[in-house]
Amino acid sequence: MRRLAVLLLALVLVSPQPALAADNPQATLFSPSAGVSVPLNEPLLVIGGAFNGEAGGITEVEISTDDGASWTSTDAHTEKWAIVLTPAVPGPLTIQARAHTASATGPITVSRTVHVGGTTTPPVSGDTPFFLQATPDPVINDPDDQAVELGIRTTVDRPGALTGVILRRGSYTGPVTARVWSPDGTLLLEQAAPGAAFSQRITFSTPVPVQAGTEYVVSYLTPSGGYAATENYFVGGLAQAPFYAPLNAGVYRYGGGFPTDTWNASNYWVQPIFRP
């Protein structure tokens, strides 16, 4: 028995330890969408993410717009990042990204081309929501308890119709009123909607026709505040075909009505839905 115990101890001592997985940081890019056109000499919001499997430990994400000849840090130290570019040369612009951990620099894992000053219309089909991606800045449930209209200014790159809206709800979960406005504040649609928690999709009873290049406001009235908001979000234009939301696209108005006020480039998580 003693010899057996010694043998087992020896096996334990010489057994190899499980190898730790090598770092393989990967970058992703959410916005702008591929092939979309963006304005010349206007700030463009670029949003992405990064991951390193179960190990985590992302320390930095960098982007390049010159095929990797130079890199710019996004100052991200988490798995979410955002940066603002100001394209100054018309034509195609390719955005590449790579991620870092403390011990490794990942490869270029994303490459996306947009068209500066162009008029491209990348294909979309069916009902297409304007998905507003999360950034490092937090989504808060604003404790404001006043009645307020919250919305987003947006254009589309082709004619079609707005068929609904997706709302990210805050602490107020009661009924709301969804609205669509023309650039001069003319009310194009008003539709009451029941209460909901966290996320709510409202389908318009009558789609609202929209024209390319015309700015519309899609909003909702909450009678008791309690809405979701992210400050410092619309610090640049957000381009996701067929939508484009400009700098300071998030708007509000206390008491309700056509919203035109802005606060710290806030995003109120109003996501219109388009059908070509």
C-alpha cells in the first residue's frame, strides 16, 4: 500500500497542468453599416465592441482608416467602444479595427467601407429598425417625473414608409403616445400605445410615407417621465442604412409637442422602423 501511495503521489506531481487559453482579442464594428453614404466634413459616430473569449481582459481597441498604416486609440478599456471621425475626403472610406489585451495585439478582425459624400443605397428588405447600438456610456433610467416628448431626428436614403417604432422603456411603464413629425413640426401620425416594460414595439396603424433626404422626427410622449436615456451619445452622425441621424439627433420637449430641445447629445432610445 505504501508503494502504491508513493506512485500515486509521483503521478500527481508530474501530471501536466492544463494550459491556459492564449489571448486572441477580436474587434467588432456595429455602426456605420456597410456601404452606407455619410456626409463630408461632418462628425461620424463609429461604434463597436471587442471580446477575448472567456478570458476577457480587453485593454484597448484601435481603428485605422489607411489600411493599417496608422492606428488611433478609441480609449476603450471594456468590450464596448465608440469614436468620432470627421471624413474630409470624398469617396470610399474603409474603417478597420483591432483589439488588445495586456499580453496580445489581435489581428484586424473587421473591415467596413462607407462612401463619403456619396448617394449609395445599400439593400434593405422588409421592416428595418434603426438599431441604436450601446456605447461605453451607460443607459440610465431618468428619475424625471414630468410629462415630456422624447424623440430622434432622422433622414432616410430612399423613399418608403415608417411603419412603427421601438422604444427602450425606463422606470415608467404606463401608456404612451407615439408621434411622427415633418421638418416644420406638422404632425403626420399620432398613435396611443399601452404600457410596457423595458422594450416596446409599436406598429403604426397607417404607415407614414417618407422621402429621401427629408428630416423627420419620431417621438413619444411619456406623461410621467421615467424614460431611458444615454448622454454623450449623438456626438456624431449615426449611419445605418436606410437611416441617418445627425449630430444632436436626440430631442425633447417638456409638456409634449414637436420636440426640438437637446441636452448633452442625449439618446432617448427611440428607434423608427422603415419599409421600402
